[in-house]
Amino acid sequence: SLSTYHKPLDNTVYHPHNNNMQQLKSAIDFYMPVVKLSHRNTVCRLYRRALRECFNWAECREMFIDEATEVRARFDANKNAGLAESKRLIKEAEEELLYHKHPDPYVNPHMPGGSSFMRNPAVPLEVVYPSGIPDHYKRRQLNIDMSYVKEGQKYADKNFVDFVNKEYWIERGS
């Protein structure tokens, strides 16, 4: 359960004049799991986030490829840095990513924040088959990220959707 493991979300911009932001922060904090990553995984995730930001800002594929090449060159230039220097570089890179965060990032249309999210949802099977759902029809439940609910789990996993920041968190069932 994630209720015992959570960390504050540090890359969200909060407005002091908005009273609901504290409630939103509390809800986000609950759904943010604490995960201890290796240095390699931290750098890989940072690289992926940097590429995603380049993709968000690029107007065409050629611009994205040029920016991605520059990002890769910056990562390659520092791949042999020592532990203390690499921690400093990671911190600086995360601050730079936060500074260059796109205000309206690209989101796949069917995911939370996308233009087609929950548009034309599937009709309940009870409506399609009013006299009863056939036995041969396999009922599969989906989570909000389109992953299947585990066999034997009664309900979909708990989730929190932040439509403002176009993000979501899922508390996986046990």
C-alpha cells in the first residue's frame, strides 16, 4: 500500500492566493510513492524527461531531433563524472527541466488530460445485453492508464487525476 510511502511533489507551481492548492498538494502527496532509485535509473529517467520536454517544445520532428542530439551530447559529456559532481549535475539538470517545463505539454489523446480522454466511453454491458451478459463474453476491467485490473481484484485501482497539470497517479492493488 502506498499509504505508508509517499513524498511531496516538488515540481508543481503553487499559487499562494489559491486556497485549494494546499488541498491539491495533500492529495498529490498521498499518491506520490517514494522510490529509491539507483544512480543509473535516476540518470535514465532524467534523460527521458529531458527528451520529453524537447518533444513538447519542438514544432516539427527535425527540431526535436536536433534538440535531442544536443541533449544526448550534454549527457555524454558528463558520463564519467564523479559521484559528488554527478549529484550536483543531476540537481542542476532537474532545476533546468523545471525552469523549461512546457505550460501545455503534449499528452496522448486517450490519456488523462488528452483531448479524447473519456470521450465516448464504452457502453455498460448491462445496457448492451439487457437480458444478461453471455457467458462466453470475457469481462476485462481497465485502469485509467489502460492497463488491466488483476484477476480476482473486484475494483479498478485507486487513482488521482490532476487535469490542470495533465498528470495522474495510480495506487496499484495488492
